[in-house]
Amino acid sequence: MQSAYLEFDGIAKRYGALEVVARHFNLDVARNEFVVFLGPSGCGKTTLMRMIGGLDTPSEGTIRLDGRDVGAPDRRRGMVFQSYSSFPWLTVAENVAYGMRYRDDITDDEKTKRRDHYLWLVGLKDFANAYPNKVSGGMRQRIAIARTLAAGSEVLLMDEPFGALDAQRREDLQLELRRIHLADAKTIIFVTHDVDEAVFLADRIVVFSKRPARMLEELDITAELGPDRTIALRDSERFFKVRTQVLRYVRSAASETSEH
């Protein structure tokens, strides 16, 4: 594995005196790695992601990005949630450009080029002048992804972003996200409880225990399946073998007792 770009060092989180969401959590993520957090609902996956994004703070330990402690939210860390977050009064192109509105380190021409690049990258170039209420739910999620990338985010934090979509749109966006990851070289942390989604998307899967979240297993998915993911891969024996292995760990996490 490459040297750490994103580091979790002894992270714990408490709400009140007793409720612990994470306990002594350590993890190193390489630059441009796609890591999926997989585990039981309520185990603390989203809380860990919020701490990366600066929306929450650890009770103990430190999170570092590129050697520096993370602080308040900034454009280096962009978040995409399950709910659609486009602005209905702006066109698709205006939504994608919105995250760059306060940047004074690039010219207006450069902002236009970045906007157009990410519209093309997520497959929305032909819908640039449409309004969000005229496009599908899957397209609205693409708008959120493109806006985050166009803003200059180096780390993409995704909290079950495809959970509300139907099966076909979800599959389409999974393919799209892998393509974007390979084409645009971003570090991605993705939260899900869907085993098939985790195996299809991840370079590496981190399987969590019940709350308080502990790392039960780390699985190098790219070593098993390679970097390129296709629909045909989902029906392969290799995919089924890895899926079965991951599912075994997830079932173990769901059945264990909470105290350790």
C-alpha cells in the first residue's frame, strides 16, 4: 500500500457519558484510493465520515489529511449525501459551477472550463441548460458529484448516495463512479451497508463491528478483481467468491455482542 494520505489515529467519539460511536479506530488511506466503509446500521460509519469532513469532531484521537489535522469544512473535502442536494432555481450547469463561486484563485474562464469538464465527465453535457426538476434522480446525484469535484475537492465523502435510487439507476451510477474515480484520480470514502455495492466499487473494504465501531476486517478488493469493473464482472465466479467472503464478515459483525 502507498503512504498514508488520510489518517485516523486513535479515534473515539462519545455523545454524553456512555454512548460511544467509535473506539480506538486507526486507519490509513492512500491518495486516490477508493475505500468503502461497510457495516451494520448505526455502527458509526457516517459519524466517522462526518469527522473527516469537519462536520463533527473526535472525542479522542486525530484525523490528518496530507499530514495536517483536519479542521472546519473546506473545499478539499466534499460530501455527497443520499438526499438530492441540487438547487432547483439553477440550471444543471449553474449547479455544477456553484461550488466555485467564491474561488478567487482561478479565472472565470478556468471556472467555465472546469464546469464543462465535469459536466462531460458525469455525462450531463447535453442537460447543461435543464433544471433539476426536469431530470431523473440519478442525474441529480450526478449533479451533486460534479459540483463537489468542480469545487476542487480532493477527497470525496459519499454517505449512501445511491440508497434512494431504483436498481437500474443505482447500477448505472456505480459504473459511472468507478469510471470517474479512474479518470479523475480522487480519494473516495464511501459508506454503504450493501455488500454487492461495496464489492463492485471498492479498492478496499473496511468491515465494521456493531457500535462502538471497530475494524473487523480489511479486504483488498482490487487485488482480487482488478481496477476495471463491468456489468459482466458482477456475474463472474470471481465476484461471487469475493462477495461471499465479505458477506460472511458482515454477518459475523451483525451477530456479535456489542461489548468487547
